[in-house]
Amino acid sequence: LGASEASILVVQGNLGNLYDKLGRLEQALQMRQDAYSGHLKFYGEEHEDTVRTANNYAASLYNLQSFEEAKLLLRRTVPVARRVFGDDHRLTLSLGWMYAMALYLDEGATLDDTI
């Protein structure tokens, strides 16, 4: 097809979002995980598109109540978003909110989980 890597990553992310809207959460998770891995490899962790796909991937983990995995991802991503975009950026705030909710809903969460 000759599609660029960047175009493929956009399609994967869009498919993940579509699956999420359709309630096909497992498929959304897989697409969003693939999109995040690709963005991380292609752009690096500090690129806005990578952080956005991390946010979507974390949302899928949250929706499936995979709180431990969501916390692991968010513990890596929130500090990057803070450093690159600042505390008031919409992605930083969204990631922080999702981390707070994952902590709140995870019965095994402790004070050691705070970032």
C-alpha cells in the first residue's frame, strides 16, 4: 500500500477510538496499545501524539478495570506530560485525573502509589 508509518498509527488510534465508542473494549485496548507502542517507537515519549495515545491507552485499561496496568502506564506518562507540557496542559490534567480515578477504584491502592 505504501502507507507511511505515521498514517498507520493514526488509523490504529482512530480504530481504537471507534471500537471504544461501539463498546468493543477489548478491541479498543488492542488498537490503542498498538498505536501507543508505535508512537513511542516512532516519535519518542515526549511527543504530544505519543502522550495523547498513552492517554487513550490508559482510558482503555481503566474501562476494563485493569487498574494496575493503568497505574504503571500513568506513573511513566504523567511525569513526562508535566515536564514537557506543564501542569496546566489538558493532557497533563487528563492523565492526572485518570491516575486519581484508577487509585480511587483500585482496592489494593496504597499511599505508595501516589506520584
